[in-house]
Amino acid sequence: MNILNLAPRVALIFLLLSIGSTHVGEVVSAPQRTEAQDKEALIDLENTWLKGEHDAAVLERILAPDFVHPVVTGDFLTKAQHIRFSSKYLPPANLKQRFDQLNVRLYGDVGIVNGIVVTSDKDGKPLDRTIFTDVFAWREGRWQAINAQENGVQHLKPPN
């Protein structure tokens, strides 16, 4: 092979290598999250979840693939089981829900939300209170629920 025929090929290789190497060493970083932004994002997510707790599409976005929901029957519901149950068994349409308390704690890429949900009738009379803990993980650039558990609030009489 003639050396003159190799020269254009070698030049092309060097050109391609130099173009590719201009990006070597550059680090593309995600925008820095702040504690305030994370807390606000988790509160927004909780509000979305409360409003869409029986909407399969909403739950699909909020719940992580490995989501677990321990329930009173002693079962651990998977994401698919939770979505199937929640979207099949709907509460009466005249009931309204709101948060009474909502507390967010952050531990790096883990967020824990504790709160109380008040269920009221159409006239606003409280009928039920549920205390809950939801655990979120920051994955793939967003918060995802990985665990949820709730208990009905009971007013117990103090022992004699």
C-alpha cells in the first residue's frame, strides 16, 4: 500500500480522535438539590398521592418498582398488588381527605414522611383519622415511594 494513500486515512482518524477527546474529562452533573427543594417535592408528591390514591396512572408514577405496602392482614403488597387493589376498591364519592399533619425528614437520598390523614363527610365532619409513614428514595432523578404503612387512629381510654 502506498504511503500517500494512508495519509488521508490517518488524518481522518486523528481528526475523529481529537473531536471525541474534547469531551473527555468533562463531567455532566445534575443540578444540586437543596433540602428545601426536596422537602417541597415530597410534600407535593404526598398531595398528588392523596388526590390520586385510586388512580392507577398516578400510582404508577409515584411508586417505585420495588414498592412494599405492609397491610393489616399481615401481607406485604407489591406495587402491582397495591395499584390493583387501590384502583378496584374505591371509597364513597362523598368522602373528602386532607392532611392534618405532614412532617418530612431527609437522610441524603432517602425521605421519610409522617402524617395524619383526616377523612370527612360532605359536610366536613371528621369521620376517620389515619396516621402513616411513607418512605421515598431519590432514584433516576426523582423521588419514588418505596414503602408505605398506615394505621387507624384510636382514642383509647387511659388505664385506671
